[in-house]
Amino acid sequence: MISKVYRERTAADLKSRISKVLLNGKETEIVGLSISGAVVTVLTHREEDIKHIESVQVLDEQNNVITERTTDLDVSNNRTLDFRFTFEVV
């Protein structure tokens, strides 16, 4: 079993490495990056004028992909989108 202290330390390391979020390959601003115990949450700026979503990526300080989601999603007119990623170290 992994100790609570080690999980929290690993979550803190992950939080320190998250550097950017890409939406369809284009950087979107991170407005929130928080940690609570062993849970890290990333929140992006609301994006307007997005008509289609193909991919969302979270990158580390060396531009390595931490996580990536691919989709083929059309977005309705007059919609703004923000993205939230939650990582729990278990």
C-alpha cells in the first residue's frame, strides 16, 4: 500500500510539472492549478469561438504529454468552454 504522505508528495510533483494545456494544438490559458491532498485540479480559461474539438492535452515543463483526450465534437454557436482535469494519485 502506498502511504498518504507519498501520494501527496507525488501529487505535489505533478502539480509543479503541469505547464500548459493545448486545445486542438493551440495553447489555452490555465486559470486554476490547485492541490488538495493527493488530488490535483487544472482549470482552463473559457474559450469562445470554438466550433469543433479534436483534442485536449495537458503538457509538462518539457512539453511531454501528461494526458490527452481526443474527440470529434462539434460545438454549438454562442457557447464558451472551459476544461477541468482532475488527477488523483492512488
